[in-house]
Amino acid sequence: MTVRYGFIGCGMMGQEHLRNLAMVQGAVTVAIFEPDAAMRAMAAQFAPDAQFAATLDALLVRSDIDAWVITSPNYCHAEQLARIAATNPRPTLLEKPACTDLAGVQVLRQLFDSTANQGIMPIWTAMEYRYMPPITKLIEAAHTQQHTGEAVMFSIREHRYPFLTKVGDWNRFSRNTGGTLVEKCCHFFDLMRHVMQCDPIRVYASGGQNHNHLNEQYGGKTPDILDNAYVVLDFPNGRRAMLDLCMFAEGSRYQEELCVVGAKGKLDCKVPGPGRFWPAELGAAPVAQLTVSQRHQTGAEGWTNSPTIQAVPMHTIEIPVDKALLSIGDHNGSTFYQHQKFFKMAKDFKLGRTNTSPEVSLQDGLKAVVIGLAAEQSAKTGVAISLVDGNYRL
């Protein structure tokens, strides 16, 4: 069965989606709305049979669309999703973040109640990090609790390159992105909720703009986006997660390092950044890996001698990603694997199976946005923000 896609926005991330979708059997991009001429020309290379609509209205009235993909700038997402729901509701893959402010959160929560929650229009928030093969393995191991027991601590370190240049430089200002802790880090707050399998109750953040974009000017204004931060989330029952973000550390061997720790042991996952940024003079790019290490019995003071904890040797496995997938995206193959799953959902919906639901719901996406907005507020004020009451209630 063929599923026909309509795309809204085809900049850098939209083109990654087009390249990966082209590898999903049965998926066909038939129409695109992209206002920038240069981006249209590039997108046409990856979807040669797609027709380009002159306006969003012209795209939305088409009757041959089975599924939508929204990959426009962040500040467009909420309005465009609402317009799809009002005029041509179909399964929709919505790039993160779902919106950029609390007003948008309220609008989309109402939209979820009236459409997605009623089975009228399933909305899948594009959280690519869940689908990176090494992180998928980490999530599976954390959920089984075989090696760790219940996750008590979860840390994510992302040391990477600065934000790339986008059309019109829209990603240089928090008013357009929601701020770095929304634009970039909603992925990580989603992972924290997913691994811990519950919602956090409090967030504290310390962050700043110490290095990036300080010498840039756009319309007489200097960019205001954070380039480094620590963010701590408190979860129920004394559990916690932490993000360590630095966006002027592009020399790092691994871009993301994730660690889950429980009473039985821990999981360490290391993920390299995009291969196109790896210096050729350093040889082959590193391969993602997952290390499992458990606590073991010992007579040393301070170490456990509990008979319930068995000695298991530390072991590390490499988790290579298909080279073809690495060549068509910057997210370790995750965009392809996500599209495979979204395609199945869209196909089921087309066949009338309206009880189908996304793995990452709009509600998941909105909670990640609220956590990011609360973290931005905490970084500005130096005050911990409640996530169970007040403006940032999840």
C-alpha cells in the first residue's frame, strides 16, 4: 500500500526527513510547501516527483494526502498543526519542539483533546533520539531493569558543535526557538521521562551564553540563546536526572554520553556525532557503544555484600549503524527508524484502523516543551521550578 505524504517546510531537517522517507517502501512524497527558493531546489533533488505548493493553503486543500510531516521553523509548528486539524486532518509527524511557549502548549493541549485523543488525527512528535540504535538499546535495558534495577539516576552529557545556520537565521533567538533548553534539549527531557517511566516534579537549571554567537548581529540584535547549561530534574521517590550541555565542544570524540544507574548496576552509552563533522585526519569515526557494569560482592568496606547482587563482568558492545543511513542524516539512523514506525501507523489509519496510536504522542512532546521552558526560566532566575503546580504544571 502507498502512503502519500505532504511536507510543510523542507530546510535542513526537512531534507533529512525526505532522504530517509525515500528509503521506506510504500512511502511517497507528493506535495511540499517551502517558501525559500534555495531550499525548494535542494528538496526537489530528494523528492523529484513532488509538486511544490505556492502557499500553505494550497497544500492543505489537497485531497490526495494520507499523512503530513511538519519540519518548518519551531515557531510555526503550533499554528500549522492547528490548521491541519481544522482543514485536512491526517496522521501527522511533528518535528520537535511542538511549540515554543506556554500559550502554544495550551492551544495544543486543547487540540490533543479534540483530535488526537479522539482518534481523529494521530499526532506523532518527532523525538529522534529515542530511535538512535544505541539509545534504543539503553532504553530497553533500563526498562527491563535486569542489569540496574529501577533507574535511580540518569545523566546525559551532550558536548557538541554550535547551532548551525538556518534560513533567515531564525534559530539565533529564543523568541523563535523557545530557547536552547527547548529547541535542542526537549529531546533529552523526553528521554528522561521515558527512561524513568514517570513525570518529574521539579527542575533546576544553571546556564549561560559564554561563547557562541556573541559577535553576531541580526537586525541590530545579538543572539540570546544559551550555549551551555546544567539541568537537574527531580523525580518521585528520590530519583533524579541531569543534563550537561555544552555547545562549544565540537572536538569531543563522542557527542552524547548517557548513564543510567540503579541499585544493581549501571548502563553507559556513548554516541558519536554526525559523521560529516568527523575530521578525516583522525581516521575512522568512532562507533556507538553500550557498557553494562553491575555492582559485585567484595569484602572492602563500603561495598555491598548483599547476596541478592550477583557478580557479572563488565562488558561493552559496539552498536554500529548502517552506513547508508549515516550518509543521509545526522541522527545515527534514527530518522529512518522513526519513519518506519510512523509509516506503519499512517498505513493502519488509512486502512480504517483508527485505534492506532503514536509511540511518542503530542502529550509527550508538550511535556518535554514545558520542562524546557521551566528550565529556561530557572536558568534566568536561579530558582527551582515546580512541575506539579503553577504555570509549568505537567
